[in-house]
Amino acid sequence: MTARPADAKTRSADPKTRPADEKAGRAEARVRAVRLGPRSLAALALVSAVGVAAFGWPFLAPPASSLSAHAQDAPWLFAGLLVLLVAVVTATISESGLGPKAIAMLGVLAATGAALRPIGAGTAGIEPMFFLMVLSGRVLGPGFGFVLGSVTMFASALLTGGVGPWMPFQMLAMGWFTMGAGLLPGPDRLRGRTELLLLALYGFVAAFAYGTVMNLAGWPFMGTLASSIAFDPHAGVPANLARFVAYCLATSLGWDLGRALVTVVLTLALGHAVLRALRRATRRAAFEAPVTFDAPPP
């Protein structure tokens, strides 16, 4: 049983055949470990919509609603729902084309990301796993990126003992983070420093976005009597928005800045080598190459 991917080493150096070779190279660059079908897109849209509601309900629910009256219970309810929905979307994407080779690569990258996360735990936001998620999502596409981000965060939570009601929110936020890298423009055209600058800029902005989104997950847990920056279920949206901004500035700005800067530095320093290794592994894995059965030689 053999799979026959296009190999860059077999391309001809003849100028007459170079256009065909370049076309083949562009086709290789568009190979994705997971092709999102209609069901996968629908499941991903559903979990994202519920995730937006789970993260942003303090600003979506009116002060007089029953949800605001149960501010301490709502995060637990959304956490349980997100676990089920992330499992559904992961199963749907897997059913739509996550083959054995893609699962093997998913396992390697998820294990690497989970091992990188504890390196800087508790030290000014030094989290090197984020740069690996950016580069992996860029090369392997948004579908694989969402699954990789979710699985990596789940594995790292088990590894570090960080299992709690915040874990489903972390899984979804990291899935969005990695998927966003796969949605960046020019996956088969941008190369070199331009691509690294694009990924570094995305990593910087998305690292802050990740921290802000995770602040939304934990902010409602604070009691209104604990601090003037805590969520107040009886206040309106403008007042709670001001409280939330103050909460982010006071509690997580330094951590988010550290995470963003580490992601930028590692992307610029190691991005070229990691991107080349990922693209080479993706090309050799030949996720979309047909598998043929050859008769044994006589």
C-alpha cells in the first residue's frame, strides 16, 4: 500500500517545465489535513455562536433577566454546554476527513504544545505554546487548527492539573486562536519575511484577544462586594463594560503583554524553520493523495 505525494525533489529544472512545477507547488501549498464540509462548518458555526453567548452573556443579558440573577451559576452551565459542543464539532470534523495521518500529526503537535505550556507557567505570561499554534494553524488550515487548539489545551490541562470550569472556555478560545491563523490571507503566496511579519502581527493581536476572552469567562465569578471592578448583575451594559476594562487593566494586562511579546519573538526567531518543517511534513504526509494497493513483485 503506497501513497504517492508530489515530491519537490523530482521537479525538473528545465525552464520549459518550470511553470508546471510551480503550479504543482501551489497545489501542494493548498493541501489541508482537514477539509471542512457543510456539516463541519455548521457544527463549527453552532459552537462558535454558543461560545460567543457563553463568553459575552454579561453584556447580552439585561439586568432584570433570570440569567443575571444567577450570575454565579451561569459560568458552570455554559462550561458544561461547551464541553458537549466542542466534542460534537471535533467529532464532526473528524468524521469529515481526519484520516490516520492527520490524527498522527495532531497527536504530535498537541503533545508538543502541551509540553511547551508549563515551561513559563506563572512567569509573566511566558507561554511558548502560542507561537506553535499560530504556525500550525497557518500551515494545516482552519479545520485542523480548531481541533488542534482544543485538543492541545485539553491535554495541557490534564498534564498540569488545570482541570476546572475554565477548561472548556480555554479549549474553545484556543480553538478560535489556532483556527484564525489558518484563515489568514495568502497561504499559498506569502513566504519569507512578509509571512513571518503577518504571523507575528496576528500572534500579538490574538494573544491579547485570547486573554480578554478568558477574562470574560472568569470575571462573573467575582462577587459584587469583592471589588468595584467585579461584574454587577444589577448594573447596565456601560457600567459593566467600564468595570470589565478596569478589571483587564488591573489583573491581566502585564500577563497578556508578556504572552504577546513572547509569541512575536518566537515567531520571528523560529518561524522560518518551523514553517519549513511543518510544510515538509505536510507534503510528505500527502493527506489528500489517493492510496493505492500495488501487487507484490514476482
